[in-house]
Amino acid sequence: MDHVRGAPNHPQTQGKIERWHQTLKNRILLENHYLPGALEQAIGDFIEHYNNQRYHESLGNLTPADVYCGRAKTILARRKEIKAKTIWKRRLLHRQTAA
């Protein structure tokens, strides 16, 4: 993972972080936060959700934490195994009902 810097005062070159900020604002502004601590807690909750619970399609429907911690191959292999077993069971059930 490399740290990449964009040109200052040019948000077009910083599209990913600008998109992240837009998502954060859209989620946080849905509620009124009357205390600074409540706003900080809401931001922390959003970051926790974004990094550890939300599946990202561009990451193969994994969370960023799974990819960062190196669990991606294990999870994808397990999913493939479950899919193969499910297909096998469906074929078996289909053959039993057809006979």
C-alpha cells in the first residue's frame, strides 16, 4: 500500500477521498447532533462500519479489514467451497425429485 498525494486545491485528483467524505457527510447529516461528543461518536461508528462491516464490491464483496489483514484468500476459498456444496446438494435434490 502506497501513500499517494494529490495536487493541493484540486479535488478532481483526489476522487477516492472526496467520495469517502461525501459518503460520510451523507450518513452523518441524517441525524442532528447537539453535542460535540455525539458527533465524534457518530463519525467513529461510521468509520467502524465502513472498514469492518460494510462489504465492498470492488474488493470481491469483502470488507477492507479482511483484505488489509490478509484474510481475503481464506474467505474467498471458503465461499467457493460452500458454493460447490450447495450446487451439489441442489443437483442431488433435483435428481431425487425427477426420479
